[in-house]
Amino acid sequence: MALPSRPKLRAGARPPNVVLILADDLGFGDVGAYGSTLLTPNIDRMATEGMLFRQICTPASVCSPSRAGLLTGRYGARVGVPDVLFPDSQEGLAENEMTMASGLKSAGYRTMCIGKWHLGCKPAMMPTNRGFDEFYGLPYSNDMSPLPLMRNLSIVEATADNNLLTQRYTERAVDWIKTATEQPFFLYLAHNVPHLPFGVSPDFRSKSKLGGYADAVAELDWSVGQVLGQIRDGGLEENTLVMFTSDNGPWYLGSAGKLRGRKGDTWEGGMRAPFIAWMPGRIPAGTVSDAVGSLLDVFPTVAGLTGAPRPDLRLDGVDLWPAFTGEQATIERDVLLYFDHWNIQCARLGPWKLHMSRTNVPAWTEEPSEGRINLPLPRPELYNLERDPSESYECGREYPEVVADIQARVVALLPGFPTAVQNAWRDTANAQTSWTPAGASPASPRP
């Protein structure tokens, strides 16, 4: 597959700045531009002035592997982050992985990480050792303990004030943008909201009249407005790509819109994210894209736009820039995989999504005693997401050739994945449980 042509910069022009704003557990249906009743005027304006994507999924339905995929362009299962990390985790993003920040830094960019990291909290795994010049934020999720607020590798508050984090992150981001020089910059602003426990400053408490979740979204929207406002005030808007998205679907509260499932699921509600791209003069205003994409695509898209290097390792993402500009309505790609830990549960190809296995959660039972396990479906389930976004109407029997094609593509990709992924695939395919009807077909062909 030929790479898309890279956008040409004017002679002597400075490479474009890049700002990536990431919400935590914000649902596909939690933004006004996506049909929400929540008031998000600044994010909505961003969509009006840029491009809204309706078919972008996350690399995983939980925090750490999703963020790993976003920053590396590679599935969390490839880069040492298959699942959520904790304060005592010894693991983290593999040291041989190139991040978007390290690629941009080597291309001459100033780089800043503000907010939630959650890719390993040993010093070697922290942002300042993964391509960022500076870091200000939390080493992991705001529901974990201890919860230090950090500047680079130093603790500035032993216990961060969760209610003030959005405000502090925003102030730091705006001040950092004000220092822009002729050197291009990359700002990664990873908010903690609206992840539980909701952090809301006094200015936004009870403002929504809909409770803490909606208050947190209102303050998140304010933050987006402050960042975009500073970019405009600095005259940087025509040379700055800003992207807004979420790491996965909503948790206990929030809305996935008409999508099925939530955080932790490989149904679309757990994996589909709002995604808006803004760059006046380069990205057409008020446009909507149905190009099938992933947060895995952000790194290769940014690398293509800026001329920053890509890693020698295989990227799972593709360059979406032709979709950003409206040059192409669709982008050629192989299947997108939906992971739960080491398990490939689903695969998407164009409008089609094939479910091959599913965990026993949230339908929890006392048996099996080991708790969360991966179960093969009696038969693979096929859904047409263009006609059936809620995944309500299984149609595999009507399209056996589509099922076979997607299964074959998944099997062809397996040899490139770590042994743990291949073993998990075999274990699932061979599994027989009390939930599997006698004579049912395995989830998929064995590699």
C-alpha cells in the first residue's frame, strides 16, 4: 500500500505545531456535536471550525493500553502494556519503543506532557525519559493511591487536589503555549476528567445541574476553549493542528450515545471515541468524516504532517491526513483489532465487525472461580456498523464469506505479535466451557 503524499510546507515555513487533548473516560455521546444534551460549546465550536470523525476507535477499552497505542501507533500488546498499570506495577511502555514525542523531539520540536501519564511510573518510564522535555501531572489514574502531583521527576504535592487538576493543567498549558518561539511545539494535554472520582473546581461545581460528571465535562470544555483561545491570540491557528479525543468509552456514568457497551467492553460503546481535528486553512471547516480510523493513526498522521521520523518497528496505525483534508473519504487499511488484555476479541474491516470472543464480565457469576476470563463465542458474530451501529443484528450466516475473510486476516497477522497474544488466541479457540453449547464451532480458525 502506497503511503499518502505528505503535505508540502511553504519554503521557509515553520513545521506545524501539534496539540493533542485527551479526555479520560469521555463517552462518544457526551459531546454536543455528537448529539449530547450536555453543554460543550467550545468543543462544538472546534467541530464547526474543523472536522468531526464518527468512526474512530481506541486501541483498547481501558486507560494504559489505549494511551500506549496513541503515543506509539502500535497496539498495547506489542509495546508491553496489554492492561491497566497500577502504582506498584513494575511494567511499563517498553524502552525500545519510539513515542510520538521522541519522534517530534528528534525533528526539532519542543515537547510538553501535561496531565495523566499512566504508562509506567519508574523513572525510566516517565515522560521526561520518553521524549518529553517537560512533564506536569499525575503518574497514573486519579483513583489510585498515593496520588502525587509531579513536575518532571519531582513531587510538588504529595497528594494532589483532584478538584483543581483541570484548572491547573489548563493554566500550565496556556502559559506554555505563550512561550512559543520559532521552534515548533508538541503539547500533549491528558486530562483526568471525567474519570471517577470527578474532579471539579468551585467555579464549575453544580454548574451543569446534572451532577458531578456533567460538571466535569463542562470544565473540560472550558479548558478546550482556553487552549484554543490562546492559540488564536498568539496567531498560531493556521499552523497548529489540534486534536481532541478520549482514551475509551464511559465508565459508570456518561453516555456512549446509541452505541452498545461501555468502558472495559469491546462493543463499540467501550471502543468508539469522539475525535475532532482542527487546523484552519488546512482542515475544511464544518465537515464530517466517516473514515474508519483508530487512535493508533495519530502518530503516523502527525509524522507525515511534520516530517518527524517513524519507528523501524511495524506501525499498526496509518496516515489519516488525506481524510483530515477531505482528499479521501476512506483510507485503505487492513483489519483493526479489538484487544482485551492479550486477547483479540474482535476485528473490523470497513463496515464489518466480527466478534470472536468475549469476557464473562459484566455478567459476573460465582463460577468460574478465577473471575474474569475470555470465552469463545459459540459462533463468530458479524455486525454491519454502518447500518447497525448498536450491534443489535447479527448477520454472519448471511455473509459467511465476510466472516471467513476477516478470520483469515486475523490469523495472517498473528505471527507478528508477541507469543502471549498467539497463545491467548489458541487457548480461546480451544476452550470448552459450561457456556459453550455442545457442537458449537470454535471462535475462529487456529493459526
